[in-house]
Amino acid sequence: MKSSLNNEKIILKNRPNPEVNESLFELIFEGVRELVSNEILVEVKYISIDPAMRGWISEIGNYSEPVPLNETMRSLGVGKIIQSKNDSFKENEYVVGWLGWQKFSIVNQKQIQIKVDPKSNNLSANLGVLGLNGITAYAGLIYKCKPLAGETVLVTTAAGSVGSAVGQIAKIYGCRTIGVTSSDKKAKICKDEFGYDHVINYNKVNNLSSAIKELVPNGIDCFFDNVGGEQFDAVMENLNTNARILICGTIGMPSFPIPMGPRINRTILIKRAKIEGLLVLDYFDRYNEIYNQLLEWYKNGKINIKEDISTGLKSAPSSLVKILNGLNSGKQLVKL
């Protein structure tokens, strides 16, 4: 049966040069084609806006191929199945997957991450603390940093969707938490809503390294970094012996050219520290396992969420610009 639905989608028209702005995208309209075998049609309810999108739209790919020009902007989303030609998925079920910036999305099973129950939690939470951001936080902290009770965990972009989850999970594991963020407003959120023990507004201290040392003279055991650049350098000066450093993001650094910074070789040597990178894609085979643990904590009130939701597909480009400039307050989402 031919679909009579009309789709709205946002496509990528140009690459950043170098800044990301709304003019890189275009809203277009087109009909929804018929499904073929094993496909499903999803009515998208929320789409996720993530800092990683800066890399996804760049000309040079990093861990994934760039979004092709004139194609739908890549993103995770959550939505309701309204038609299916796949026996594993039924109409009226809800799924999280690579749905893109569009009202209706035709996908196959490989593009779906998980089925979700809209009655078990806020539907939007499946894109934040229960979604890619929560999975990232858990995988990086638990599988890579392996924190022990009583250790000190420092997190950059502590008020962000990943950083806020890292801080809360670290508290569940009995750690002392230090957050680094960009404003007094975000610092208050980190303490009041995410339970950080101490928070540093890096824009209000003359020397970030000294500010960290004053709080934790005995050093940092686990460093979960989402920024890179000068903040990374400052934290590296405060490592404890046998510290673990997890590099999750480099939003504070230009993609190209790569800037030069202090040499950390001797610090790693003297502190016998371990430094690793994290790509959450490596943990998609454990998505359900991690999701269920996060959901249990969420239901038991051990994990809080804070969301920054704009309305309407047209707001997606401005929402991306917003998050890349650090102007969001919580997980950035678009409600369709």
C-alpha cells in the first residue's frame, strides 16, 4: 500500500567553514515511499542534539563517515512504529535508533538500538541519561576508569548530558566528585541536581590547575574528559598515582588544525597513569545491559535528568549551534 504521508526533513547542504551555523542546513518536504521487506516506518517524537554532530558534518571523517551533502542529517531519535514489514517490530511499539532529523523515518533493524516502553519513563529520557549519553557515561566510567569507593573523579562539561550522568554514577559508586563547568548557573545545577561535591566555574578562576589542587591536594584518581585543550592540561597537572584518564570528547579544541599543547609524557610516566579513548559505538552490543541498569537507577531516584527541549523540526539547526556554544542547560532535544 502506497503511503500518503508527507515527510519533513532537514538535509545537510554545506560543510562548516569553519563554524557551524544554521545556514548549513535546509528544510525540505517529500512524500514517504512504500516500505520494502524488513523495513519499518517510525513517526519520530524526539531527536537528540549532540556535540559529536560537529564531527559528523565535517568534510573529514573521524570514527564515522561524514554525513553526505544533500542527505538527511544524522541523529538518534525516539519514535512510534506506524507501519512495519519486519516480524521483529510491531505497529505502536516505540524504538530508539538512528532516525535522523525528520518527521517520518524508514529504517531497518540494524538502525534500531532498543525498544522502549513509553510508560516506564519519560519518552525523551531515552535519548539522554537512558540513551547514548548515559551509555557513554557508564561505559567510560565503569568499564574504562573503573572507579573505587573513596576515589576522586573529576569531570569536564559536568553539567552536560554525558558529564552529569558521569557525576551521578560516580556518586552511586561512592566516589568524591569534582565538576568543571562554564558558569555559576551550571555550577549550581551540578551541585543541586547532580550531586557533585565540588564544582569549579573555569571562567571565574585565574588558574584552573591551582583551583583543582586547592580542592583535592591529594590528586585526581579518575579524569573523565569531554573537552581537551587547556582544561585537559590543567587537570593533568593534578593526577594521583595510578590515575585513569578517559578521553570522551574534544569539544574545546578545533578539529583542524590540531593545536599543540604541553607535553604530558613525563606526567604519565611519573604518575604511572593510564589514558584511553572512548567510542560508545564499541559498546552497542551491551546497550540493553547498560540501559537496564540505568533504568533501575532512574526509577529508584538515583539519577536525575535535566532537559533543554526546543519544539519543531525547524529548531534543530539552531539547537545544534546552541549546544556547540555551551548555551544549553541540560540534554539538548527537539520535540517534533
